[in-house]
Amino acid sequence: MHIIIDGYNLIRQSDSLGRFESFSLQSGRNELIRRTSLYKKSRRHRITIVFD
């Protein structure tokens, strides 16, 4: 399975990720990437995060 994530939309729709973004945009992106990496280790899906 290939999962494609609209990074900024997900960050802004998630309360927990939004808290990281309130510090800086880079913090929000880094936390989304960190969480996605953890998910990928357990599921082995191909994941693409698009920040546009």
C-alpha cells in the first residue's frame, strides 16, 4: 500500500500536531515526519508526505 499525506492539512487538522506548529512550522513538519516514521516501522507501507 502507498499512503500519500497532505502534510500541512494534516498538521492543521490535528490538535496534537498543531501544538508543535504553534512553536514553528518546522517543528510541526518534524513531528509529523517523526510520527509517520514510527508508523512505517510497524506497517511497512510506502509513505509520501507532500508539503505544499
